Amino acid sequence: MQKSSLERLQDIKEEVLSKIKPTGSEKAKLKKITDHLISKVNKAIEKQGISGLSVQLVGSASRNTWISGTHDLDIFIIFPEETERIELERAGLSIAREVAKEAERFEERYAEHPYINMNIEEFDVDLVPCFGVTDASCIKSSVDRTPFHNEFVKKHINGLADEVRLLKQFMRGTGVYGSELKTQGFSGYLTELLIIHFGSFENVIFSAVDWKPGLKIKFDSDPLSDSFKGRKDPLIVIDPTDPDRNVAAAVSINKFCEFVDAAREFLTDPSERYFFPEDIVTLTDKDLKDRMRSRGTDLIVICFKKPDEVEDVIYPQLYKMEKSVSDLLEQYQFRVMRSFSWAGENEKEAKAIVYFELISSRLPQIKKHIGPPVWLRDHAEKFKLKYKHMDDVFSFYIEDGKYVCDIPRKYTSATSLLKSRLNTCSLGKHISASVNEGFQILENKEICAIKYCDFRKLFNRYI
Amino acid sequence: MQKSSLERLQDIKEEVLSKIKPTGSEKAKLKKITDHLISKVNKAIEKQGISGLSVQLVGSASRNTWISGTHDLDIFIIFPEETERIELERAGLSIAREVAKEAERFEERYAEHPYINMNIEEFDVDLVPCFGVTDASCIKSSVDRTPFHNEFVKKHINGLADEVRLLKQFMRGTGVYGSELKTQGFSGYLTELLIIHFGSFENVIFSAVDWKPGLKIKFDSDPLSDSFKGRKDPLIVIDPTDPDRNVAAAVSINKFCEFVDAAREFLTDPSERYFFPEDIVTLTDKDLKDRMRSRGTDLIVICFKKPDEVEDVIYPQLYKMEKSVSDLLEQYQFRVMRSFSWAGENEKEAKAIVYFELISSRLPQIKKHIGPPVWLRDHAEKFKLKYKHMDDVFSFYIEDGKYVCDIPRKYTSATSLLKSRLNTCSLGKHISASVNEGFQILENKEICAIKYCDFRKLFNRYI
């Protein structure tokens, strides 16, 4: 990079930081609410009369790597390692409920064990009970790792917090941030480790342009744990607090490549737009119809009630359905060009949608059915007996030494195929239940009946 | 087979023979014309003043394996082995022309060397000069083999002539008779050898039901000649007069399988219809349109002037064109279900036609173009540079770790593809010349414009 480009990069970093770095008053407010909550938790512990517990703020708020405008607090209630799981769940919830009493709203959520999510003064707070184990490799519950991550980052981040913020914002802007199962991208902890490893935002970017799947990043010189043998993760970042864990396990090959691609684009023409992309246009009905006409393909969506579950439950099932329905379509010779899945977020009676673009949603009445070679007598005679004189067989002949017949195609339209056979697809438990209650198939212009903004924005990327 | 079936088989054989075995007067007529022609040839030889020549009737007429109603005579003018080729051609033609003077019509034809074909009293006569070599393995011209075939068959046919007639007629009736390049089936000599080897018509049929490609039939116990190493002929019948030659070399895998299939069908339900099939119906325009509608596929024919060459020249070129155009269509994503080639026979200004049945002759405007994996930086960047900002690219995205773009499809109809790119197909010399003079593309109902009976009969087997 020439000096002028480097200077431009510095200008962009400063400009971006001025927008994403929390102000003094924002920090003060966060500190005040954190102190208040921790003191409330301690009081609740006291009230319960349990000894040996401690309270800790973890996550980006505690590591000072949070981005202005985000108000997420993770407060961990740490129980002695020897506590029975059932006692941790009971006492942990009891303490958290006591604290949540003053919240504007709260709800109990369930991951590996229950915790409470609450809102207070614009803050989104998780109150999470965990076991205070002595080493991250002997955790009893996956949240037990977090205090170790906290400790490692705080120890090594040494003045690089802003670099983490820049990388997070860049990943957000380019759509690769977030390790939830919907996104399959980069987690906050992963961005922190990348900054600690490479030393700065631009060093991560400089490196990423040449990344190849199978890249391994480690914080010590120990050999790779056996648990990584045969694994195909595109990116392996060994957790410095647990050598058996890949911090980047969630990163899909596409998000990995999208980051590499974004890094290259950014270096070619550095710009703030990678951090703050323009909002995607919501397509109007006319836009949609114009685009359909100009592509000439056939579009099909399956639309059904979104199961009442969190995204981490719904999206893997949606992706599974997308794959399974694609396979069904291809099996019946409808060629799929592209597909995506979407679930509504906040609406009452929200919908889930799986979308397919097909070369054509219609096929001719006949289908070529290729049988065994004529010289495999047993097979050949069985095939011939079955098909040759079937009423609705169009023709029976020999081609390349094999019996072949033209038989009626069972499904000449993708819609009729889906209506009849969607229930044979491998669908996840919740989606299956929802689809069984009913689903709609919309084709081409009918898709304009779907008005959700979010859906149309996503659709915009596919049409 | 149960006795009653065997009896039925014998009845059928007798019934068929009564129709195909030449009558006494037919035989007498053939003998009379043969004697007459041989004496004319001898006189012509005398007139030319050349010594050491002999004349011989060869082929099925001389072996008594000909079928009633066929009137083909092959008369060979045998020159001494040491004759110069140029002298054989000159003198041979000169003798033949002298004989042909009294013919109703005659023409000079060219195989490896020139010969004369003539018509006289309903007989189709070939007058062929050849070299009288001492052994079939040291022939100077491929026709030199025929006298050896003649000798072998006459020596071994011992009362099996009728069996040969039956097998020939069965092969005719089931469409596998004829070793010309159009048919790629069984030659007359091959049927004679099969009868000599297996002993009877029914023994060939009993055997054929279990034939597998790679079958070898030999008339001695010598090991197979090295010249057969690595060859993939479905049927190998070693010429008893030349161990390096496969008499069945012309038999295609499909004709081989069709014979096996016909043998099995015949044994399941013996009937004269295998020897004398019903004439194929000529489809009317209405039949054609009905069948097109019920199949729902798209039909395309390419129609052009038939080159003025013999079928053995035209058909290999037609088949080559059929394959080459199929590949072109598939390359541009038009899926070919079936195809065939046809050339008119006797018409003035005869046409040649190549036919394709497609899943669809239309494709959408866009085409998915898959590029290199993102991590192959050089390739990936070149691909992106070329496509990302191209004016008419619809979308550019990452899928399965690769760059992909939706680009405009160059040919959205099979007809436009063929009009533009037919000249890039690998066509034979004569067909290429003819196509360059002009061709027509007809689609679906337009094909009804082709009225030739022969074409429509063939078409009937494909629609």
C-alpha cells in the first residue's frame, strides 16, 4: 500500500471511530447501571443466604470493546464448582428473578440452563448463572467459559479496544458479523482474538485477502489437539483458554469467503461504506415484476406460520428444509438456480418463507426412464415386463444398450410436486409441525402478496 | 421349452419357409441368367485377349442362401494376383462395360476400386473385378475375400441353407439385418456363420437370449489374434478365412441388444410377425400434432439438401452431425431426450433430416455462471473484475465458497442457437458443404411440412 492509501485508511478509521466509540457520558451511564445491577445481585444473594457466590460483568461491556449505541450487559452469577446443577438452576433463577423485579420487562430463557433476560433503562441485560470452574477445559456448562474469555481478552487487549470496534463494525457492515445459526459469521470474541493475534484492524484486513480455507490461528506453540482431526472448518482459531475448542466453528465457508472478498474490496478502494453500507432498497411490486420479467426464470416460495421458537432453533430447520426441498425439486428434474430462507421477526403471526428460483417450473408430460442393459437378463426382463405394456407408457426402446421408456411424468409443475410431496421432505421438528398445519405456495407474480419489508430487502439480493 | 412350443416353432419355421424359399422356377430363372452372364463375361475376356482370368458367381445366390424375391447377383472377375492394380481397374471395367451393354441400365460405382452395377430382367447385378490371392489373409483389396467366404460357406453349409434363410428373415423382420453403415446390423455372411456355428435357426435364438457384449465365436481353437486386444466390439465372430478379421465388426451395441431382445420376445411368444412385421403406419398431420401435444416436449428438425453420395458415405456423416449437434444443445443447457437421422432415398432433390426431442426449446434470459473459489486469489480477482461490473450482469454473489454471477443467456431458444452455431459443429465433409448451402429449422407443428412417407414412418418410432 502506498503512503497516501495508508493515510486514507487512517482517516477512515478515525472517522468510523468517531461514530462507533462510546462517549464519556455513554460509558458513565453504562458503569452506573452495571454497578447498580451488581449491587442488586449481591443483595439478592445475601437474601437467599447462599455463600461462596460471586458476581461479574462479562462480555464486550466489561472488555471495553462495545460499540456506541449497543446496550448489552452480561452479568454472570458464579456458583462454586461443586454446586449441584439443579441447585444452581433453582438458586440462580431465584436470584435473577429478585433483580428483575424492577425491570421494565423480563423473561426466563433456556439455553443449556435457564437464565433471565431483562430490559432496564435502554439496556438489554442477561443475568446468567454459571459454575466457577478452575480451568476452561473442565467446564460443566458452556457459559462457564465466558469468564475465562473475559480474563484472556482483558489481559491481552492492551490498548487495542478501538481496533476491535473497527473490525466488528466492518464485519457488521459487510454482513459477516454474528455467530448465531442464522448468520454463521464471526463472533465478538473471535474479532477480539483476531485483533490480539494480528495487532490491528488493518493487519487483519491485510492478512484476510490471502486467507484460504483450513487457516489455523493459535496463541501458543502446542501441537493441534486431536479433536481437530478430520474437521473441515474453513477457519480454525484455537481458544487460548481451551485447546479443544475452535472459536470460529460457527463460521461458514460463505461467510469466510465474504469476509475475504470484503477485505480485498476494501483495500482496493478504502471507504466508510464498508462500515456503514447504504440501506437496501425495499422492492415495490412493480420492481419485482420487472425483475421477474427480465430474468425469465420461475420463482416459487413456500410460506407458512413461523414456529414460536428463537432464531437459533428456527434457522437451522429452515436451512435444512431449503436443502431438502431443493433436492426434491432436482430429483423431479426441476433445476434450482438459487434459494434462500427467511423468518419474520417481530410480527404477530409471523411467517417463515423458503424461496427457490427455477430454470422452469414446468416440465413436459413425458419423462425418459432409463432401465438396465439388455444383457443383464433378469433385471432387463423384469423392467420390460413392468413397463413395455403399461397403458400409459409412450415408447419403449433400446438406447446405448439399455432399455429406455418414455413414461408419463408424475409432476409437470413444481407447485403440484410441492403440494403433494413437501410432507416427505426432511423438515425439522418445529417446521414440520408448522407446515403440517398448512402452507401456501406462491409462484412468480403471486409473490408480490408478501409485503414484509425485511423479506423484500432480502429478496432484493436474490433477484 | 415345452414340446408344444417346439412344435409351434417348427410350424412357424415351415410357414415362413414356404414364403421365403425360392421356388423351382425362381431358381431356374436365376440359374439361366447367371449362366448367360458368366458366358458373356467369358466372351468379353476373350475379346480383350487377356489370359489367366476366371469368372465366379459369389454371394447368397451361389451359396443357395438367398431369399425368394431378392434378385441380387454378384459376379466376380478374378485377375491373377500379380496383376497391377491399374491394369485390373482398366481391364476389369472394360470387360464389365462390354457385358453391361445389354443391360436395361448400368452405372459405374466406386468402392476400393471401380465396379459396375447393372439391371437385367429384374436382377440387380454387380460385376466386380478382384485379385485371385492364394490366402484370404493376404488380400490386396477387400473384395478379394469374397471368394474365400464363398468357399467356406459352401463347404460347411451342408443342408442348413434354409436355416440361414430363416435367420436372415428374422433379422430383417426385427430390423437388425444389414451391415451397411446406416443400419450397423448383421451381414449375410455373418448369419451364415452363425448358422454353421450353432447348427440351426432355433439354436442361434436359444443362444442369443443370453448373449452379453464381448461374446466371441470362433471356428478353430487357435488363440485370439493380437489385433483384437483392446477392441470393444459387442460381438466378435472370427472370420474362418482370416483370423485378424471380425465378421461382426459392423454390429453396433444397439443392434446387438435389439437382436437379443427380439430372440427373447420370440421365444416367449413365437409368431410369424417377427419375420413379417406389420407395416409401420404413416402418421398424418393430425396424428403428429396429437402426439406432440400429449408428450409436451419440443421437437426440432434440421432439414437440408441430401448430398449426392451413397448411404455408406452419408449416414456416418449424419450420425456424426446428430452427436455433434446434441452436444452443442446440451452445452447450451437444452436437454436432448432423443434424436435420429434420416436421408431421403429416391426423390430428386432429396432431403436429409436430423431430429431432436428436447425437454424444452426455451430457456430463461439468465444463466448461472460459476466462477473460481474466492480463495484462489488470482483467478478469483480476474473473474470478479470481468463480471462484477459488467453492464448486463444480473447479480454477483458467493455460493459454496465460489464467485457466481447470473449473466444474460446468449441463446434463449434452441432455434436461435442452431441458426447461429450449427456451422461450428463438427460435420462431415459432404454434409458440411450441403449445410453451408442452406438449411431449415422446423419446430413442433412446423415439422408437419415434411411429407415424405419414409420419414414419417421412422418418425413414428420416435414420437
